[in-house]
Amino acid sequence: MNSIYHYFRTLPSDIILADISFVIIIIATTFLLTRYHKWKWLWSWITSTDHKKIGIMYLVVSFLFFLRAGLEALLIRMQLAFPENEFWVFQGERFNQLTSTHGTVMIFLVATPLLIGLMNVIVPLQIGARDVAFPFMNSLSLWLFISGGILINVSFIAGGSPNAGWTTYAPLSLNEFTPGPSNSYYPIGLQVAGLGTIMGAINFIVTIIKMRAPGMKFMRMPLSTWSMLITSVLIVYAFSALAVALLLLTFERLFGTIILSGSEGNPLIWQHLFWIFGHPEVYIIALPAFGIFSDVISTFSKKKLFGYTSMVFAIILIGFLGFMVWVHHMFTVGLNANINVFFALTTMLIAIPTGIKIFNWLFTMRGGRIRFDTPMLYALGFIVTFVMGGVTGVMLGSVPADYQYHDSYFVVAHLHYVIIGATIFGVLSGVYYWWPKMFGKMLNEKLGKWNFWTFVIGFHFTFFPMHILGLMGMPRRVFTYPEGEGLGWLNFVSTCGAFLMGIGVLFFMLNIYLTTRYGKFVQQHDPWMKRGRTLEWTVPSPPPPYNFARVPVVTSGEPLWTAYEAQKHNIDFEGDYDEIHMPSSSSLPFFMGMAFLIASFGFVFEIWSVAILGMAGVFTTMTIRSFQNKNGYFIPKNKVIYNDKGVGY
């Protein structure tokens, strides 16, 4: 008894609080599922292979990770609100864990999965498909992402979180300098989650290329679909480079190899591999947002997108150039001057296709009948924010200037202006825009505007002062700073802005709750007052499991708008009603993800029996899948007709 008491006395108070919170959440969730008889409902979602349900689960899980990382951001800002502050236990090593997991979770478990989730719902609808090409693999992608995310998030209460920064540079991340399991969570958890992301990208590529509706040529695809196609190609190449880097780091930590060491090896190998992934990652999370804003701006301007062809080629060029700029993160490591000049030029060059898109959006709005609904407000807020982030990006792309800005808060400000300006603004715009399509209810506009203004104003109050702090010499990754340097008041303003952003997120959550509880179902396929232009607005809201009762026929790049101009309620469909084949649900992706999770814990703590047990579970589920002969099921023709004709336009 005394030993147990002594153990808990030695635990930091934040870990005890996290443990208690975790137990309370588990008990509350179990009680609610049992009280309202929702276990069967939950299992139907867990085993689903419907792309819409999988996309919604991506969004829900990523949003939960966003709340966790956002709470860490508030703790970071509370520690930095005043000079020489000693807030709770968040100094030194604990602060390193906070900043490392905040960045890791936001980049790998929030930004990319949020956009993948939204595109999982929308892309098959936009191209006239009934599902993705590989429904089983789509479910497996989700559960691998969840397993990797769980591993990284529980590190805080099981051995310590990663503490070498979200970039986890070697040799700092090796056992010599950071012993213990904490930094083993990083490469192993991201390996599992990244494998799911690569699978999802391959699925998107095949779906978009092979499953488009009749008449939907490549140059008739919506910009959201185009952006997801290019993004998927980027993911396949960029995440493969990251997988190699993570594998090297895993071998360094588990088996003592010396490839990344500072003596026998070369730590720059990690930096090159990481940034070959890291800078395309910026466009992996920005391009889908560009597609969302293109659809939103066109819809709420009630005008055809200006320069569609140039927008498509700009997306392709951004994807290509994204792999030619990674060394601008490494200007200060001592590379050849000619190499630095080359990558400085390519960094400037990538601003051209980005600028094309900005001007095309502005020309789309020019002369349009603009409605300032919440999705459009986020699109407008994005344009201002991203231009500011792009300007500071060009400043960082200048080699002499980068020597001054590097590893200062100027870089932190630039990173957040680009990442949040694209990803979070893009996701919020897309969620407000497609929420009625996903759930059949409109989010409250008044609460949406409160969410927008508090979040956006809070964002600029948080991160704009960081530009000035960086120019004043405040370095990154410090948990305190001396009084008398003039840094205190700007840090205090930044902290106040962070809490205002938090209030904005609370407005968003309140909006979702009230809409879900009290909102009325929309009766129209296109609830945006006949402003929708693409195929997702031709099916009921929410769509049936099979999406389209009959195959849509596409005759233009904006099929629904073409139908409206012809004074028709909807587009034309091919053939007559028939029974529809649907893929079977499967529990194997869930169990395979859990087996990876068990194996990962074994590798992190170097308990080889647990690792072998987990991998045995992985290969067992793979073997079962290989011998399965599930051919799906059919939805009867009469039910298809009833569902399609029973909902008014």
C-alpha cells in the first residue's frame, strides 16, 4: 500500500489529472452507450465501409485530436504570457513535450486527416461514383490512422510524450540524448498512421481516374476533386520519404544503428528526408483547401469560376514545384551556396501559381452576386490570411534574410498563417458548406458568424505579434524569457488571442450541438437556394448509402448549373432504376488497426513478446481477409425507387 502511495506522490500533477480525465471519459461514454442502447449503432459505424461514414469518422476523430492539441496550445500560451513565468508544471522538459506533441498532432493527426475526411465524403459524390474504388482499404486507412493517433496521444500518460520537437531532429531524438520510450512513440506511431494515409491516397487516385460518371472528363472535374487528385499523388511520394526517415529513426532507437548519429553517421540525412516530406506536406494540406475555396467562392458569388483551366494547371504546377523547395528549411546548415541559390529561386517561383489562384478567386467574385454566408466568410478570411503568410514565406525564402529569421518566432508566425489559414479555415468553410449534404441540416448562420469573427480575430491577435517577437529576437522553443526585453506585452496579447480562438471553437461546437438536437431537416437536394453547381447537390441530403439511384450524365463542368439554366430541377440520369450492389461491412479493419496498436506498444517499450503478439494479430487478420469471399449485398429496385422519388427537389 505504501509503495502505491509513493508511486502516485512521485507522478506530476498533470499526469494524474490526465489519468483521472481519461477514466471519467471512458466511464461516461460507456454509461451513455448503455443507457441509450447505442452499442449496436456504434458497431455499425466501426464496421462500415461506406465512404461517407468513414469520412465523418475521420472528421470526428481529427477534431478530437484538434481539441487536445488546442488545449496544449493554450497551456503553452499561458506559460509564455508573462516573462519568467512559472505556470503549474510546464517548464523545461514538460514544456518540450507540450510543444512537440502540439506540433506533431496538429500536422499529422489534424491537418491532413481533416481534409482527407471531408474529401472522403465529397469526392465520390462530385464525380458521380457510388463509393470509392476500394471500400475495405478505405476503412483500413481510417483505423490505421486512429491506431497511430492513439499511440501518440497516450504517450503523455505512458512513459512520456515526444520531446524533441515536431520535426524530431537527429541526433537530439536518439537514445544518447533523449533516452526512454518518449521519442520512440513518434516514429512508430507516425509509421502506422502514415501507412493508412498512403493507402487512402492510392484509393483516391484510382477512384478519381477510374470511377467518374459518363461524360465527366478530366477538364470537367470540380476543383475540389482536382486538388484531391494532385494531393493524393503528393502523399504517395512525400509520405514514402517520411516512411524511410521514420524507419531509420526506429532502427536507431531500437537497435542502435548509427546512420543518423552525430559522430559515425550524418544527422543531415534525417533533415533531407524529413523536409522532402515536410514541404510537400504544406501543399498536401493546402491544395484540398484551395479546391474547397474554389467551389465555395463560385457558389456564393453565383458565378462560374474564373480561369478554370489556369486553376487546374496552377494546382499541377504547385504539386510539381512542391518537391523542389525543401532545402529552404536548411539554409543555415552550411550547404553549398549554389544549392541555396537554386532552392531560393524555386521558392520564389512557387509563388506564381499560388498568385494565379488568388487573382482567379478575386476575378470570380468581381461582378458576382455575393452572399456572405459563413462558408464564404471563411474563404474571404483565407485569402487575406494566406497572402500575408505567403509574403512572409517569400521573406524566409531569401537566404541572407533567413539567417536572421531562422529559429525565431517569425517562423512560428509564418507557419501558423499558412497552415491554419489554409487548413482550418478551409475545413471550417467546407464543413459549413457541406454540412447539410452530410447530415441533412443547416448549421445556424448566426452562431456560424460568431464562430468566424471570434476565431479569425483571435487568430490574428495570436500570431501577428509573433512576427514582431521574432524580429525582436525571441527564439522558438523557449519556455520563458527575461523581463526587460520588451517581449512581455506582445506575448500577453498573443495569449489573449489564443483564448479568443478557443471561444470561437466553443461557438462551433455549440452550433453543432444545437443543429443536431433541434435543427430541421432540409427538403431540397441543394439547400443553398439553387446556387450549387456540382453533382453532390443532385442527390438527397443526406445521401443514401449508394449515393446515386441512377448513373448521372455529365455534359459540362457545372452540370447542375447547366440544368438550372435549362430550367430543369435536376440533371439527366442514364438508364432505368435497378437493384444496386453494395460492399459488405467488415470488422477486420478495426481488429487489424488494434493489432497494429498492440504491436506498436511492444516496439515502443521493447517488450518483444507483445510486439510479436501484435504482429501475429496483423498477419492473422490479413490471412482471414485473403480467404474471405464476401461479395457484398444488393439493395432491391423497389427500395431504390422509393428512396429516390420519395424526397422532393
